[in-house]
Amino acid sequence: MSDSPTSRRAYRAGPSGEGTKAPDVPRKAGRDLPAAVAVGCGLGGFILASLLIAKPLFIAVVALGVSLGVWELIQALRSGRIAAPTIPTVLAATALAPAAYWAGPEGLSVAFALSCVVIVVWVAIESAHDGVDAVRDIAGGVFITAYVPLMSGLAALLVAEPDGVSRIIVFILVTICSDIGGYAVGATFGRHPMAPMLSPKKSWEGFAGSVLSCVLAGVLSVVLLLDGVWWVGLILGVAVACFATMGDLAESTLKRDLGIKDMGTLLPGHGGLMDRLDSLVMTIPVTFAVLTIFIAA
């Protein structure tokens, strides 16, 4: 996790002094579905257990997962010659969720602002020694911090509510149903590609399956777990399906531009942790908004 000028220059120039591209993440011929299901169930069970045992334990799990996801993003961006500073960016990933949980929205705002300031100062100091493209690296660090740690802070605000455990279960359940419904319907009936240049396997039929499964999960979970009215679950389901799909396509675009297949290799059958967090990261803001507006704590 070194951020020395020497290590940063290694991502900047080859023997001739021209920029070089970091090696791509090894590509797989296809997904190992049994391994993917086993890993997904194990990961979901671990997160659920932490949530049911104690909220602070769940926050610790979130901070750990976000830190690993941020590490993957840092390595991925270096394939595009963007050397986001490792230490301050990972520290932000570790700090934002706890700050939100214990200090509320104000704590999250202050922690995010301080993280951005530290990233700017860190890169400015390093750029004085090795001449890196400071603006590009600062933008990379701020982008990563806003993309994952800031969104994890919204999850911490959600779980901090008196019925926060139920709210997080609703959030995770509806988001997972987007992937399950989209995969099941798309694999069976998919005929019309949604964005073939970005994600060849994503179809409009699969998107319809995502919407239907999210609406069903949203209505049932909001009514049964949060004592809300059915139409709130309907709104939540449609919104989550749309934002989850946008998250998948956005990460596909990023990986395509960087020339990589997966963000990492941590999870067998899935790729990197960020390959699983992309939907959750994009759906937490809309889930937070819908539940905060329509469901009384």
C-alpha cells in the first residue's frame, strides 16, 4: 500500500519515458456459477449476521468491505494512468461510514470534506517531488471517495435509525432481487440487447425481470418489515431496478475504458469486490431517499 514517489512513477513511465499501461486483470472465459452462488450466499450471510448481532459490527464490516473495494478501484484506475493516492483514499474509505453512524449527516459531510482536502494536500506534496499529473490524480482520489465511501455513509445513516436493521435488510433484499431477476429472465428470454457495446449480455427482457422482481421484493419487504404502504414498495422497486442497472452499466463502461474485465480477483465466480458492490453503491442513495421520505422511523 505504498504511496512513495518511486512507486507512483512506476505507473507513469516505461523505459522510454512514455506512459505505460498497467497489466490487465487476468481474464476469465466465463463465470463459475456454483462458485458464484456459494460465495454470494456466504457473503450475504456474513453481512446479515453482523447486522443482526450489533449495528457497530455491521459498520465495521462495511468499512472493511469499502476499504477493499477502494483498493481495487485504485489499482484499476492505474491501468488508465491515474495514480489516486492510496493512503488518504483508503483512510477515507475506513472513516466515512463510522463518522456517519456516530455523528450523523453532519459528521459524514465533515469527514468527506476533510478527506478531499487531505487528498489534495497529499498529491500536491508528492507532485512537488516527482512531477506527477496532480490534477488527474486528485480527481481520481476524489472520484473514488465520492463513489464508494460517501455512499457507504448513507448506508450508515440508514442503519442508525431505530428500525435501521430492517431498512438495511430491505435495501439489500431489493437490490439483490434486481440481479437475480435480471439474470433469470435475461438468460431465459433475453433477445434484445440493452447496451451491446458496454454489456453484451444485458437485455431489455432482463431489465424487465429486474423491475418485476424488485417491485415484488419492495412491496413485500416494505409492508412486512417496515409497516409501510404497498405503493412505497412499488416506488422503491422501480427506482432500485433502474439505478442498479445504471450502476452495472457505469462500471462496465469504466472497465471497458480501462481495458479490464473485472475489478479484481477476490471473489471466485464474481471477480473483485467492486464487481458486487456496483449495484449496491448506486441504489443506496435512492433507497435512503425513498425510505427517509415515506417511512417514519
